[in-house]
Amino acid sequence: MSLKLYYDLMSQPSRAVYILLKKSNINFEPKYVDLRKGVHYTDEYSNNINRFKKVPVIDHNGFILTESVAIIRYLGRENLLPEALFPRADKVLNTRLDEFLEWQHLGLRAPLAMYFRVVMFSPDSEKIPSYQKRMETALDEFSTLWLGRGNQYILGDTVTVADLLAACEVEQPRMTGYDCTSNYPVIREWMDRVRTYFNPHYAEASAIVEKIAAKRVPMKKPTAKL
Amino acid sequence: MSLKLYYDLMSQPSRAVYILLKKSNINFEPKYVDLRKGVHYTDEYSNNINRFKKVPVIDHNGFILTESVAIIRYLGRENLLPEALFPRADKVLNTRLDEFLEWQHLGLRAPLAMYFRVVMFSPDSEKIPSYQKRMETALDEFSTLWLGRGNQYILGDTVTVADLLAACEVEQPRMTGYDCTSNYPVIREWMDRVRTYFNPHYAEASAIVEKIAAKRVPMKKPTAKL
């Protein structure tokens, strides 16, 4: 079997797939795509690997696949993931996993990623407070409607890929100086559990986040220059 | 079997699930949730049907499920959908369907729905041109990277749920006076094929779109008052 992963650990779904492969003991050839150098915009990448000019992407024996959630589903169907992490036999759990995986695109990923982008790339933008508000509404929903149901993890008392994907999204705004866990104790405790479960791979993949976060002062006013 | 569908045909994924159920000859009890009256915000709805206060939702023999794509996957696994519309046996096609279903959340739905909302609810907003730009970037990508590959439909020469879901999203901005198909001949021809395939159900479900679109003058300047 030949599996290549095109990724940049700056990208939250790249981290999720990278950690998942490591945790699942799947051998793969890492193919680093330097987003900060715009490698994903080159003709070579967009013509041959991903016409959408994004990461992550896998190449499994020549079959090239984009979209992190589709990649995870594919690895699950290929029986490469542990049943516990990607439950398929339990129909109800499998369906609840689907429900979360579809919810998180607009429910969590979009508002957090948009905040991250505007602060990183337009730190003086007047739009920052409105993006922060949308992010915090999403964190409220995630904290109360998914995590705040008395379970250890998103779908119950067992960790799944849902937790990994969500944790990598929640990690992302830290690079801007905003720690999503500060005001949400439920999220903080859950994050600690997820990090612990996926370590040492989680810490390894998140080293870039730590490095960039450490350079920044925690942001009190969202319009403050970083 | 008892299947209830909570929906409002103003909602694009509600239309997709509604049309899919009709086309697949699945009997269901329609439960209208009047979004314009805020029925989805009532305690009764949010406590008992959908804590996310959205449509569509299904209740299948007491099992309540949210998120249109998760609903479609569930119906597929329950063997309620025709194999042609929701291909599962062909592994490559099944994976490509996954890839599109995950892509469309942020690739198509978010930019079109955000444009729709800002024009409908804040028609004087200065943000409209930037939302229009994002929508048109998405339509460009959809037109060239998915449809513009020489096939009749998104995944090949056979219609699938991917087409239905996308068509319902592309339909939505028409209510604001913006016809997504005007400047994209590839999208227009594909839309005609999708509508024809899913008629009379498509036309029935889209009557509300037609009604609201007919009241509006085609929007030339995005900042023009509607």
C-alpha cells in the first residue's frame, strides 16, 4: 500500500488527518505543501494534486482524494481506522457521527476559520468584532449543544474522529492570540482529554500552533494590533 | 414505518430532502415549520425537535436526525434511496459523492446562503458587493471545477443527490433577484437537466422560490434597493 498525505500543519484539517494517521498506525509518506509560500497555488499542485488548491489531500495507490471529512470516511471504509475512532458497526453512533461531521462545517469550522483569517491577514480590519461575535456564538453552541450534555466527548464517553476534527478547529484561533478555551470551561476540559488521548501525535502536529501562539500577547481587544 | 419531515420550502436543504423523498417514493408526514414566523425558535421546536433551531429534520420511527447531508446518508443506509441517486455499491463513485457533499458546505452553500441573507435582511448593507464577489467566486469554481469537466452532472453522466443538493442551493439567490444561471451557461444547462429529472417534485417544492423571485426586478447593481 502506498499512501501519501499532502498537508501543512498550519491547516487545521491537515493536523486532524495527520494525527489520525499517526494514531491509527498507518504508514504514509508526508508531502509537505508550504501554504505560506503559496505552493498550493502552483500549477503543479493545482493541476496534479488538488484543483481546489487546498490541503489536506491523500493519494492512496494513485487515487487522489480531497476534503478532510471525505478522506476520513474513505479511510474508515478501507478498514484503516480503529472502529472506536470511526464507529461504523453501531448504526446510531455512526449516524450521530455523520450529524456532527456535517454540522461542524458551518457550525464550527467556518466561524473560527473566518475569525482566524481576518485577524491574521487584516489585523486592522473593522470587521474583527463581528467575526469574533460569530465565533463566540459558535463556541457557545458547541459548548452547550454538543459538549454540555454530560458526556466526556462529543458523541458520548468515547473519543471519536469528531473530537479530533473539532479540537483542531478550536486550536486554530490561538495563533491569533485568542484562546477559545479561556471562557469555556467545558471546552477546556474536553480539549485536555482530547489532547491527552491523541498525544504524542497531537502535540507534535500542534507544535506550529504553539510556536506562533507563543509569539503573541493574549488579545484583550479584538481590534488591538497584534 | 413512520417518517416525518420537518421542513420549510424556503430553506434550500429542506427542498432537497423534500424532493428526494418524493422522487424516491418514500411516504412521509410533512411537518411544516414556518421559518418566517420563527416557529424554529420556539421552545417546543428547539426542545423536542432540533436544538440547533433549523430545518430540515427527520423523525424516523422516533429517531430524530438533523443536518440534510446526514439525513440523506441515513436514508441511503436504510436502503430507502435508489442506488442511482445515492450510489453506494460503486466505491469510487461513493467516495466522489462524499467529496462533493463535504465540499459544498463551504464551497457553495455558505457563500450563496450568506449573499441571500444579507440581501434579504439587510438590503441597504454596504457589505453586499463583497458577499456578491464571494458568491461569484464560488459559482466560478462550481461551474469550472465540478461541472466543467465534460459531464452532464456533477459526478458523471448520471444524476445523483449531489446535483439535487447543489441545484437547491443555486436556486436560493433567485429570491433576491439574482439568477445564478444568467452568467454561467454551464450552470444553466445543468440546472435545466436537474429540474427536468426531478420534476414535477422540483417545481412543486420550488414554487415558493418562483413566487418570491417573480415579485422582484432582476438586480443589476447589488446595492440597489429591492
